Amino acid sequence: MTQHKHNPATEMTMRKNAQMYTLLDFNDKQEAEFARRGLIAAPETLEIRHAAGHVIWSQKAYAFLDETEKAPDTANPSLWENTKNNHVAGLFEVMDGIYQVRGFDMANLTLIAGDTGWIVFDTTMTVETAQAAMALVEQHLGKRPVKAVLISHSHVDHFGGVKAFMSDEEAADRSLPIAEQLASGKIPVIVPQGFTKAAMEENLYAGTAMSRRAMYQYGVRLEKSPTGGLAIGIGMGQAMRGTASFIRPTWEICETGERIVIDGVEIEFQMTPGTEAPSEMNAFFPQKKALWLAENCTATLHNLYTLRGAQVRDGNAWAEYIMEAYALYGDRTEVTFQSHNWPHWGKDVIKKYMIDTAAVYKFINDETLALINLGYTPDEIAHTLALPDALAKNWFTRQYYGTVAHDTKAVYQKFMGWYDANPVHLNQLPPEESAQKWAEYLALGGMEAAMERARQDYEAGEYQWVAEFTNRLVFADPKNEAARNLCADALEQLGYQAESGTWRGCYLSAAMELREGNTMPKGKDAHSFGGDLMENLTPEMVFDFMGIRLDRDALKDENFAVRFELLDTKETYMAYMRYGALLHTKEENDADVVVKCPSKALLLLASGEGEKFRQIAEITGDTDKFGKILVALHRFKGGAVGTFNIVEP
């Protein structure tokens, strides 16, 4: 392999990496122990090659991990731990009758033993890696026929290896009901509703661009070394040069609660669309007390937007589906397992694993929305929002794959789009043109010379560039009147030229505020109580709205449950205050506080009218804990919601 040039870690990098040892508890070995638990067999060396001879997948390339216990200066110690855990490759027993081959591809191969054969759950990314994994299985567990292939969601690393297990001719008849497909002797391919459309859109329509960007995201061309490629949080990397295959599904799961018995194994499905993939499902195995969490819980913080490119994911829905899974199956589950990383065992561990994972996505979603309503832009939110320590220090929600900063930007994009409201950014110059202008201006050697050149460029009609340059100066110093006025002049001309009425409105509004200042009236609460929208919120919507309005900093250390019994609708909801994130499920469970009230009384909570709510509701249990929620529902009270600056800091 070609040796690439690398610099050593600087003193600053060494200090920053060393800080991780004080931030996280490196004596907590739970995740490392779970990554190794149940190992039946491991290859002496693992390197999978294509028939043409090139390497598709290699754990051998990471042999340096076996030689170094402590992280080198060139690697974040937390990521180093995750890499060591993902380097543990082999055949594992999750529990009696459930097996996984991990470390043979980015995703796991999962096998459930039926009465006479295997149920395959997710197939890895390539035919070659799946074949290598099955060879290990057959060596130690024997050969068994494949009775069904289940695919949890629409990403290629979960279905690409399907033709290692079956051919097109062996697929069951798609026109038959699932019971007849299973009885036919052919192999059903069972997927969540909308799988094929989502698979095509995410893997084919923009596939060329995604593949190129994935080369960066997964560090495909990097040598594996302490200065090169390490794990990516959901595995060691991607098998990019293998053979990805596809077989059209024969049956779609369409509803939560749908049950199928395959070769004596009962499976109950939970639909989770719009979470990690547009089409995704969890599965519960009641006979085994085992819960398959697809890619909704993966022992790492995941992406609400992935760098290779994909549809933005819904952090709120992601949290709600995890909580729904916990409400449906949590008290019956003794092991959770999934398509990446390792299982988790024990009811207390599983409760923390699922609820804290949900809380992270909920916290990011709700706090981003709160900051949006306070006028923060995507970059400002990304540099402002931080998880509370109780959530941030979980090893299973560390930022190995997704990051808090980029997940906040995904929430912003979902609700607000790419535009940050600053008209200077409506139609920015291409990077090459902008870079050339910056280079020219920097060469002038001073602010006065640069401003003089900007005036000349204004006279030459380069209004977009002048707006970009002077607006940077305004953000550096809002009192720079020369920059403010020249920026306003340029934006005004762009407004005069605009064919789009909305562009004109943006340009001229910005010019006005640069000249006259932000004259919006202060102190108005944009979410005043009342109106048809508020009156028609469902209880679920009320809890979501409350989550956005909470002062999360005041609740960052709180962990308690509230049971709401709605007297008129006879519904019961559980609300979990989890370190600043407000989660909810429709269930009845033990709680620290019990609240009985009419359903419409919840609107008083959403409006921050805590004292009025107390007069209507019956509150028992630890009322002090509930009081902490009431006093924290003031995020926008008396603030400047809807009056924030746009074209200046």
C-alpha cells in the first residue's frame, strides 16, 4: 500500500485528546464487555477478497490495534475505544437461538434459528462478505436452509448481500399471502412498507454523488493506521468494492403489531418510518424476550443527516418510536440487538440504553427548535447546543458516527430549509469566484484599501460580492457604519434587479435594517395562548410543544416520570423528564407524580400557565418534581421571540 505523508500530533492536539480521559469514565467497560460477550469463534485473520483479487474487507489491516492499548496522540481516545470494540470480529451467540456475525462488514449478519432452518435478518452490504460470514456460521453451527430473509430498512449495507442466501428464482411468489409464501418452500423477502421506493431513491437516483461523498465519509482510501482510518462508529468502514445485490421484496410489513410465525419463530413488528431510514422497522421475538432495534439504537449517536447525502431524518419521530418500542416491549425484553455494533443485556441496562438514546434525539430536536425561535442560525446553533452531562457521557451515545453539531443542522433543515434568512446568502457567488475576490482583497493589505476596492466594485455593478464582503465586516463590528451603508446600498440594487418578489422583499428589508437598525417591537411572545391551532393540539402534540418551550438548562439534572390520566378521554400518558428532554408514551406505568386532569387542561401547560393548571388538575406524589416542569415552561416568556436580528449579529 502506498505510504502517505502524515504530520505528528501537535501539542494542542495532544492536550485536547488527553482531556477525554478526564471527561469520560474509561474504567466503565460495559460496552467493551458487550462487544465481546457470546463469542463462539473468530478467524485467525480476516481479509475478504473479490474474485478479481482486490481486498473488499479487512480486519487484518487493523492489527496495530492489538499492539497498542492506550490511544496514540493522533487519535481521540474515545474513538480509539470504539475502534477496538468494532475490531472484535467473529460469530457470536446473542442468546439461545439468535446469532450474529459481526466485524465482517459495516453491518451485522443476524441469524435466528427456526425449527428447521435459518431466518436471516439483514444481509450485510456485499455478497462476498455475507458468504464469508456464512462460511464461519456453517463451520461452527452446521448447514441449515434459509427459510426467510428479513431486511430492517432501505440502506444498501442491510440488503446488498441478499444473493449470498438466495437467487431470484428462489424468491416466493409476491402475489401470495405471507402464510402461503412460507408454506410454498420458496423464500419470502420481508421488508417494511415503502422499502423498494426508498432503496431506489437513496441508493440509485443520487447514487453516483453519494458514492463519491461516501469515500470521504468512510475514509475508504485511507490507510488503516493510528494516523489514518479508524472505525466509523457503526463498524470499521464500508465494503466498497464488493458485489451489492438486490431481490425485489415479496412481502411488506405495513402496521405496528403485525405478527408472523416463521419456521416456529413468532415475530411482532413495529413500524418506524422516517427515523434512521424512510422505510424501517423494529421486531420483537416474544418467545425469546429479544428486541431487534434495527438502526434506531446503535450504541452511538447516529445521523439526522448523513454526510454522504440522504433525506433529513426526524429526530422527534426517532425518539418517539424508541419510546413506543420501550412501552410495547420493554418490560418483556431481556436483550436488545441491532444491525450495527453489539447487543445489550439486562432490563435495567436496556431501559437506560433505550430511554437515554431517545432523550438525546429529543433534546437535540427540541433545543434546536427553541433556538430557531430565538433567532439562532444553523451555524450558531451548532456551536451553542450541548448535551447535558448525564446524556453526553453515555458511551452508547457518543459522537462516533453522528455529531450533535450536524444533527442540530438537520433539525434546522427539516423545519427551516437551507436558508438562514440573511438575504446576503440568497444567491452567493460560487466558491471559485468568491475565493478569487477574497484573495484579491487580502493582497491589498488593509481595511481602508479593501473598502475602497469594495466601493469600486460597487460602481462596477458587483453587488453580490460587495454585499458578501461588507456583511462579514458588519458581523465583525456592527458599528462599522461604512460597511453597513455599503452593504445596504448593494442589497438595495439587488432588490431593484430581482424578478422574484420574495427576493426583492428580503433584499430591501435587509437594506432598511442596516440603515435604520432593527426596529421590531421587543417583548412579544410569538406563541401567545389561544387560537384555533392551540385549541386543536392533541395530547401528543402538547407534550412535544412543552418539550420545545422548556428551559432545558434548569432541568439538566432531573430524571423522573409523570403519569397523566385524562379524565374526559380516559387516556393515560407517561411523560419522562430525562435530563432536559421531555419524552412521552401512551401507556400506564409507575410514576413519581400522578396528574389527573381534563385533556384540554394540558393546553395550560403548553402555554406556560402553570398556576392555572394547578387549580384544575389533581396532582399527587412528588409534587415538587412536577413543579420543576411548571416553572421551567417559560423559555419564550417576555423574550424577544420573532424580533431577533437577521442581517447583523
